[in-house]
Amino acid sequence: MRIAILSTNPELYSTQRLVEAAGQHGHEPVVIDHLRCQVMIEGGKPEVLYKGRPLEEIDAIVPRIGASVTDYGCAVVRQFEMMKVFTTARSQAITRSRNKLRSLQVLSKAGVGLPKTVFAKHPKDVDQLIELVGGPPVVIKLLEGTQGMGVVLAETAKTAKSTIEAFYGLKANVLIQEYIAEAKGADIRAFVVGGRVVGAMKRQGKEGEFRSNLHRGGSGKSVVLSSDEEWTAVNAAKALGLRVAGVDMLQSQRGPLVLEVNSSPGLEGIEKTTGIDIAGQIVEFIEEKIPTDENDTVGV
């Protein structure tokens, strides 16, 4: 098979590992910068052009779409879908997961555990919003934030109010979320491929940091999930229509609570922490699913 990894940077660890895994399984990997693709729209003949030439004989794509280029990246993925090319992440599922509010609404409907979250537009409601999620403290998140950016822990009502009002003044859309104190600055990243957890790690934020992202100085260790945590991770990915996903959860007194579901989860942290060949698992999933022709039923 010819497997295309949609990535703007061929030097990234995740991109290189996917190339390596595809080659080890006897396939032809090719890295395609989706920002250099052109979508050719013509009745009955959808095409993707790359550097001015039609991309042909692509059997599967693995989208690695950055948050800042979600719209364009998803347009390219959607074009491949129209060409009947198998994808590990459908365009609609990527778009859905990138909108924090939309994804939380979908997860809530699916019965997945979530921190109490409120979204509102009027700044005069700030005191009530803080109270609704049991604060202070509260966590304030920009809808467009990613990788721990645009996330603020407000420990007092005064700080929360001034932060929220400042965001409103900038016309930014924010979520106000319950702070789970018992998590103690740690979360769990579960990597889901094809409806099952293939690896998981616990990430601990560095001293004085409530965000546990590894690239922000946090540390990770391999863990075995409880049945509740595994159910939550699998069903969160399923609810959003994601075949490959990184599901971030907090351990709380009322069970696992999903923080975010990442449609382009990085491989470096999870592979180096767990020692599991996650890239190989993704390639094996492609091998398994292409013959069943399920591409038109997932993520709708």
C-alpha cells in the first residue's frame, strides 16, 4: 500500500515514526505537506494536487493536522474522502474534536464523565458562572487553546472574575471549568487506535504547574488503566468519531473525567514512556480496516 502522512514537518518524531512503521510493514510511505496541496473541485472528479500535480495511487492517509490550520487541513482530508481514500481520521471528526465546546457537548450526550463546565457570553454573569462550577478555584480555557496554552487556573474569585472579564473584553470565547483538586496536577493520556486502548501514561505537572503536558516540563510514567478509565477513553474517541485519538482524563473522586480528545496526538511521549510501538499499531489498523471498506461509516 501507499500510505501518505499529512504533515507540514517531515522531521517531527511522529511523522518519522509513521514513515518508519509503514516501511517496516512493507508499505510505501510518503510525507505530504497538506498546506501545499490544492483541492481541485470538478463535477464527478475530485482531485488533490500536490505541487501542481495530481496525487494518485494513495491507499490511505494519516492526517497530522495542526490546530492553527484545521480548516484547510480538513478541506484536504475531505477531498481524499471524496476520492474514496481511507483515512485514520475523518475531516468531520477532526473538526468536531477541535471545538472544545462542541466536543464536550458530544461527550456529555454519550455519557462520558466530564468536569462541570459552563459557557456563557455575558460578562455580568461572571459571579454566577464561577459558583455554578463550584469555584473558586476554577479553570478558564480559551475555546481555541491547545497543548496547555490558553488555560488559566484562577485560585480566587477576584482573579477568576478579572481573567474572565479580560477575555470577554478581547471578544474571546471561554469555558469556565471545575477544578479537580484531587488530581494533584496529574492526568492520564490514553492512546486509542481502532476502538481499543493501545497504551496509556500518567503525566505529572512540574512543581507549581497544574498543567501536566510533557512539553511544558511534566513527567510521564506507563500505567495500566482501570476498567472505568478504559471504557471512558474508548467511548470518548467513539463518540467523536475518531479512529486514532489521545484521550486526556483526570482521576477524580467520582471516576475518570475527560479533559480533551486529541485528533492528532503526538507519538513521542507515549512511545518513549511506555515502550509500545504505537506507530506500528496505527499501520496495522490501516491494514485491518482497508479491506472492510468502513470509511463511509465512521465519524459521520
